Amino acid sequence: GLIYLAATISNLISTSPHLADQEISATTFILGVLMLVLGLGWTAIRKKALLILPGRKIKSLLPPTA
């Protein structure tokens, strides 16, 4: 899920020819931090949702995590 997405994004960044090396590392770092924050936030939201919603609805609403 999240890890795969982060890897895909960093692959896209590293294969972009118009970006300089410094830009790549800075962007990758910023994206990594954003992914971490979003990941932690998503986990918290999911846990809250699990408390509120019945299990069957959860499975249909939320994407599967890898």
C-alpha cells in the first residue's frame, strides 16, 4: 500500500531527466516525510473508523493496505 506508493513516486522522480540531483533528493525527502505523516494519520483514521462503523462497511469503503 503506502510503501509501494512511496517507492513508485521516488522511482518517477529519479527517472525524470529534467530534475537536478539535489532537487531529486530534496523532493524525495519531503515526499518521504509526507508519506510518513499521511500513513500515521491514515492508520489513526482507520482505527477510529473501525470503532464507529461496522466491519462489513469498512471493507467496502477502505482500500486494502499492502
